[in-house]
Amino acid sequence: MAFTSMQEQLFYSILLPIVLVLLAVPLHFIVKNNKNKNPYIPTEWPLVGMLPGMIANRHNFHDFAAAMLVAAGHNFEVRGPPASSMRFFTTSDPENVRHIFTTNFDNYPKGEDFADVFGVLAGTIFAADAEAWRRQRARIHHVLTRPELVSSMERSCHDKVATRLGAVACTRGEHRHGVRHGGLVGCLLSPDMLPMLLAGALDTLMEVALYRHSMPAFCWKLMKRLNVGGERKYAEAEALLRMFVGERIAGRIAGDDSLVTTVDILSYYIDDPEFRDDAGEPTDFFIRTIVNFMVALRDPMSSALPWLVYNLATHRHAMSAIRDELAPIAARKSAGAGRDMIIFEPEDTKHLAYHKAALFESLRLYPIGPIERKEAAADDVLPSGHTVRAGDTMLVSVYGMGRLVDVWGDDCRDYRPERWLTFKNGDGNYKVRHVPSYKFMSFNTGPRSCLGKKVAVATITPVVATLLWNFDVEVMAGHVVEPKLSVVMQMKNGFLVKVKKRHEIPTI
Ligand code: HEM
């Protein structure tokens, strides 16, 4: 079709300039951004900001964030669509971390957006700030330091190891264990084995939280309103957990003792009027507090152990060092006993430096919480010189911090427990080197650091000792182990292992 001269005039005088201007804007940004461009630095596009780069790298979020921060010199501002309030100051710089988490702690609460992201956990210690957090921390500290609770956790681990591994030890040959929500390895540490459905619901909370972290809030809130995609799964998971916890509490209030679990957190709350309404019913906060305990007790323990076993199984020198450290204790324990298996207790392993180093090294590379989030309450200047504005979201890549060449050396990507060892007073015994927690963030740092670190070390080390002394553990051929897309460092494809009783265990 030929243009009439009138149409031609219109095209050249009005439409063409408009089209050229519209094309020029993105072209200008493409050319500007691609000059000296590092592939790990996301491009900032008109209208959508850096969102496309973030979405494109979502499948590999933790490695991408770590690489982005190295490329940017450890600090980088991620900006979303200009019309949204999405602006994240991301960092893996230990001095900035110390400032945010300790020196200027009061200026960096978790914030309301954090509580929104974690939905059902809002208001609990994990998401609370200021006085509400302080009160809960004091109370939980009191609960977690009760000797009867610590010993019930230790006993629960011992019993599980004895029954589950004992059953494997009594049979001959090789066993294959598929692990999805913790399985053989993970469940050895979970205080009480959760039904698969509930474990899956807890996983969903953490997976959706990561996705919410990396989206402008209006996007996921719209999806939540429409009840679609991950948000629908989240709503179902939350409903299931609330129903489970609600029924347990109601049962306990009605005096049903069959619901008392090995590690009985409920008993510390059940009679407290603060957690019951006027009609004596459990408050919503009570339910959320118990869901929070389910997360706090299951996730770290059932994630830490599979990663530790994976690292030891794939690094034979470390596995041998673990067994060398156990040999004298095993010799003592086996004398006079007549069992298929030697079971190590917290008392046996608490002084074993290599065991602790192996755990810390595993948590360095695979921190249970790979990102930490805070919000700036007021304008501030970070030690790196960057300016922070009130309301900015601060994201710390704990995963990236465990891979900093400046802190851990050129071999920072290797699993090498030896990096943690140092000689004690020249007496020939190893001790574990102290690394300040603002550099080794796996148990968090500052006033909000983990309240369960001691219990965690005391329960994980005897379990791993018992497993590896009695069995050879091999990762199943062809099985790919990689992190899941979640705020908790879990294994994406589960953990498939071959477990075989060791023949060379000293017999009695
Ligand atoms: C290897 C095991 C564990 C690791 C790596 C770990 C790590 C962490 C981390 C990173 C945080 C900070 C979470 C955040 O605020 O974003 C935390 C907080 C916490 N952890 Fe652990 N944890 C472990 C085991 C435990 C255990 C066994 C308990 C309880 C017995 C526990 C109790 C807590 C509590 C109560 C907090 C909240 C502290 C606060 O906000 O003031 N943790 N833990």
C-alpha cells in the first residue's frame, strides 16, 4: 500500500521522531550500561530497573549474589522499577556487617517488610524488633538454658541415632537412603520427626520467603490477593501448620498427655495467661510462636547435618581425620561393651577440635541462613562510605561472606576444616581458631546472634561421630547436590546416600 503525501508528511514529521525518541531511551541505557560492563552487575533498565537481571538469575540466587558483590567491591545497590520502592543495599563487607548488626544495631531493625515476608512468623522472635524482640529473647534464652530441655534434646538425638542407625547396623549389606525433607540424615537431629506434609509446609514458607525477598512488595502482595502461584502454596502451607499447632495446643489444654513430645517446648508456654485469650483459648500469637519453634528447631539442625555429611563424604582426608580423632574414644567405649554399634555422646565429642572445625567449615560454605535482611530506620553512613537512607532494605549475603578471598584466602571455595585449627599453648593439641562473628556470620552476629549455638554443636557432633565411625557413607553416583531456592540452605534434590557398615570397626 502506497503512502499518500499527507500520510508521509504525518509519518516523517510526528510519528518517526516519537518512535526514535522511544527507541533512543532504552538504546542509550543499553550502550551506557554495557560499557565496561561486568557480566555479574545487573543492567538497570528504564521502567523495570534491575528486575530482569534479578529474575534471570533467580535459579542461582546465592551464587549470583556472591559474584555480583565481588564484582561490585562487596557493596551494591539493587534498584527495582523506579515506580516501586524496591531498593536493596546488598553487602558482604564484614565492616559494614559489624556496623549494621552491632555498632549501630538500633538503627537496623528487621522492619515491617521483613515481618510481611515471613507472614505467619510475624511478631515472633524471628521477626520482632525492639521491646517485643527483647522480651522474647530473654524468655527463650531462659527456656533454652534449662538443663532439662538441653538434656531432653541430647537424649532425643541419642535415642534416634540408637534406633535408626541401630536398625541399619543390624542388617547386612549396603543401604540406599533417599532424603527429601531431612530423611535419615536430617531426621537424626530434628527434635521430633514431623510428618512429611508438615515438613513440606515448613519448606514452602522458606521458599516463598526468598521469592518475596527478591520481588517488589506490590508484586507478591498482588499475587497473594489473587491467591495464585507460590502465594497459593504459601496460604495452604500456613493453614496446615496453624491447624496442626492449634490442634496440639487444644489437645494439651484438654490434658491429652499422648501429645507430649520428646523435646517439649509447649509445656513452657501452655500455662502462661499471656498466651491465652479471655475464653482460655490459645491466642494467635501462641500459635505463631510454636510455628516459629518448629522452624527454629527443625531447619537449622536438619540442614546443617546433611551438608556436613556431604562435605565429609566428598573429602576423604576430612573423613579420615574425623575417624582418627574418634579412635581413642572408640577404643575406650568398645572395651567391655557388646554392641553392633558404638554410640558417641555429647560428653565424648565436646572437646574434639576437628569435629567442630568440620562443622564450622561446612556452615561457612553452606550457611543455614544464606541471606540476612535488615531495614534502615534513619539515614546513616556505612564504614565503606556508602550512604544509607531511612527505609532502605539491607541484604547481607552470608553465603558470599563465607567465600571472601580477603577473609578465607585463595582456597575459600574449598572445604578444608584445617583452616580452623590452631595449636593450643604449644602442647600439641589442636584448638579451634576464633573467627569474629561479623566475618563468620553462620550463627549471626551482634545482639541477635543464635541462642542455640552451643546446643547445636553439642548435638550435631556426636551424631556425625556415630554415623561416620560405624558406617561408610557415599553420595549416590549421579546424584547432584546443590542448594535449593530458599531462605534456608537446604538441598534442592534431597540427599541420596549409600550407607554401608564399616568392617574395620573394632569388635569386642
Ligand atoms: C547448626 C545449627 C544452627 C545454626 C547454623 C543457627 C543459626 C542461626 C542464625 C543465622 C540465626 C539468626 C536468624 C535471623 O535472625 O535471621 C539464629 C537465630 C536463632 N537461633 Fe539458631 N541456629 C542453629 C541452631 C539453633 C538451635 C538448635 C536453637 C534452639 C535450641 C536455635 C535458636 C535460635 C534462636 C532462638 C534464634 C533467634 C535469636 C534472636 O533473634 O534474638 N538455633 N540461629
